[in-house]
Amino acid sequence: MTTAQILFEQYKVLPSRVKRELKEMIIQEEAEDVVPLKDQIKEGLKEIKLIKEGKLKAKSADVFLAELRQELANED
């Protein structure tokens, strides 16, 4: 049995009130995660537009990967 299946089995035996609270908490957390991602996508699209217009120099793959590693390390 996977972890998800175990969690679901536990969820099914919860009282209705607790199920509702849990759903609300999950929805709220997902909503908080969506907003920053949306902003990051918009910022990335702006940078692509500037690169196409020649107003911003594209980064090399090495620089991009180094920045990505740094961001991932900062999330921990």
C-alpha cells in the first residue's frame, strides 16, 4: 500500500468537520503556491521579450544552472 493510499484510508475515517477543515487547509496552501509561480512565469516572459529585443543578454547554460542550484539550496 502506498503512502497516498494509507493517507486516504485515514482520511475516510475522519469526522466530517475534520475532513472539511483538512480540505480547506489543502486548498489554502495550494492557492498560496500558485501566486508566486504565476509571478515567476510573468517575470520570465518579460526577460525573454527583452532578450528578443536585444535589450538583455541571454545567460549561458552554466550561469543558469548555477543560479538554479543556488535557488534550490536557498529553499531548504
